[in-house]
Amino acid sequence: MAGFVFKQFCIEQENTAMKVSTDGILLGAWVNLSGVKSMLDIGAGTGLLSLMCKQRAECLAVTAVEIESGAFQDANLNIQNSPWEDDIFVHQSAIQNFQSDTQYDLVISNPPYFNDSLKGPSAARNLARHTDSLSFSALLNEFKRLSHSRSRLAVVLPYQEGTEFIELAQKQDLYLVRKCEVKTTERKAVSRLLLEFEYTANSGFVEPEHTLLCIHENGQYSADFIVLCRDFYLKM
């Protein structure tokens, strides 16, 4: 499959099982980078999220971790060919085995979400899509291990899985502070959730910022989608 060209960088994806998707683009454009100096990208894939966030915040120190060898190869290439090759560090490892002295301000992930579902013939694609190697609970545990009291966790998930993730996060004393529901069109049901969590010293629940985003309206990109993503898409 051909690469994906953005305004300031390109994504080659010949070796990765999971290609560039709207899910990743939405998360990279939406995540709150205010006050963030260090970021960890778990399951970096092609390096898309790392590159998008680095474009948005040039002073950001980015570490990317990817377990699958083909995706790691593509991420390395994409980062080397970007304007920020010296500022994004990518490691091939399961996140459970990754060691760092840094407690990251932000952990971001477009995680695998299929659980106990039928797998396909591609081992790499199964690794990227199924929760065998990184369950939701494991992702939350790794966030807590690699974060500090003011850190944030941001993920994108399908609606049902996102709802389950919110419940699991609350059980681990993490609180939803931002939420965006995503529809592909106005008439369709919500298909994706963009979620951001943080620790809180308060005993009460923090009311989340809750927004709704439609990707398409009247056969065209919606105005909100264009505002969110225009710094990245060539045709916006």
C-alpha cells in the first residue's frame, strides 16, 4: 500500500499490519498537549501519533514503543524522514518490558481492542488488533507505572469498548476529564470515543468535557472535522 502524505511529514506503511486510519488522525489532532513536555506513545504503529503530536508541540520530547517488527521498521523510517528525527525515540518492545527513568506527562495510545474474537491469518495484524498482548487492564497498569500524579492518558476506542475502558479506569482511580463522541455521519450512531483521563486529588467525579464530532456532512468533510484536522490533511 502506498504511503500517506501529510502537510509536514509522510507515513510509509509497507511493513505494518495496521495502516493509517481516521481513528489515529482524530486522536493525534484532538489530544490535549497543554503543559505536556514528555509523551509516551504505546503501540506506536507507523509513528503517526508521535509525529502528529510533535508537529503540534515542537518542544515535546517523544518516546514511542512498538512491539511488532514490521511496524517498528516503518516507524523508524517515518521518524528518520521527518523534520523531528532527533526528537522522537522509538523502541521495539512490549510495553510491559519497557523501562524508563522518565515519568511521562502524557501517555497516548490507539490500542488493540478485539477481545475473544475470531482472528485472521496475519499474526502481525492480530497482534495489533487483539488484546492478547495488551489488555485494557494492562494498558492502565503500564500508564500508572510510567506516569506521575499530574499525568494524562489519552486513547481512541470503539463506542462499546470505550465505555468498558471508562469503567476499568475508574476502578483504578483514574477519572475521565475529556470525551468526544465521533460519528461518521449525522444520521449514524456514535462509532468512536476519544477519551482523556487523569488522576485527581478530589474525592468527587470530575465532569468531563463532552463534545460530538461528525466526520462527514452532506457528502463532504464536516466543518468541525476540518477545523480539527486541517493542519495535517493536504486537501484541507
